[in-house]
Amino acid sequence: MQFSLVYLAGCFLDVFCIEALERFLKAYEDTVLLVSHDRMFIERVADFIYVIEQQ
């Protein structure tokens, strides 16, 4: 089992790169910790979402 960390906060990718990354993450079978402010992107690729909010 592998574990990967993908950090996309403040990242400016064009549409083609985002779509390629989405396809890759959807096909990836191991665990990924994805950090991003793009909620729509996360919802398209994640099976489970854990939200950490400052209170």
C-alpha cells in the first residue's frame, strides 16, 4: 500500500492539467491525502472528504 500527498492550495493549473490530474487521481488505487481550496475539484475525485475548519 502506498500513500501520496497532493497539495494544490493556491495552485494555478490550466483546464487541461486539472482534467489530467482528475483522471490520474480517479484511477489511482492507493491512498491520497489531497489538500486543496477547490471544493469542486475535491468532490469530483474524492471518495471520502474530511473538512478541517478553524473555529
